[in-house]
Amino acid sequence: MKADCMRKILILATILAILATFLYIFDPISGPIPYPRCWIKLLTGYDCPGCGSARALHALLHGRLSEAWHFNPAIFLILPLIGATLAAEHPRCHRLRRLLLTPASVAGIIALTLAWTLLRNLP
């Protein structure tokens, strides 16, 4: 079981490293590779909670914090949450897993996501 868990962590870390390298090299704004457009923005004209995340991550990877904040400030909350979620998969992190998967935690994340969506689309 332990070896299986470590294999999953290694595979995930490798995938994340490849994606981060790709995002570091290819600028979502002016790079030679067209990034996918947000279908919510295309259909409604409104920003979804993740709009600007690729640009924000690219800026973060290059150390441009204020530019990342400009593109999507929520990324500064999302990245630690993703990190905690991934860490919770480790067998020794059962307390963290229980904390993240409580109904209150899930409801809080949904409420924050909805609030962020509404706030960022106010005129």
C-alpha cells in the first residue's frame, strides 16, 4: 500500500512538473501555442472563478506577484488549497483529509467560489 501511494505521488509530481514547465515556457498571452478559451466567458461574457489562472500561474512562475494578482487574485488561495488536498492523500495525513472533506469545508469552498464569481463580475 505504501509503495502504491508513493508511486501515485511520484506520477502526480511528474505531471505537475511537466505542466509547470510548459506554462513557464509558453506565455498564455503571446505564446506560439493557443491556450483554450474559457467556454463560460465565451457563452456568457462573464469571468468564471478560474479566468486568468493560466496567466496568473505564468506570472507566478516568473516571480511577478503583482501581475499574477492582477490576472486572478484567487490563485493565491487556490494553490495552497490544492497543495493541502494533495498532501491529504498521503496515508499519514488522515486528519487533514477529514478536515478538508467535512460538509462545512466543502460548503465553505463552494460559497467562496460563488462569492468570488459574483464579486469579480461586478461593474
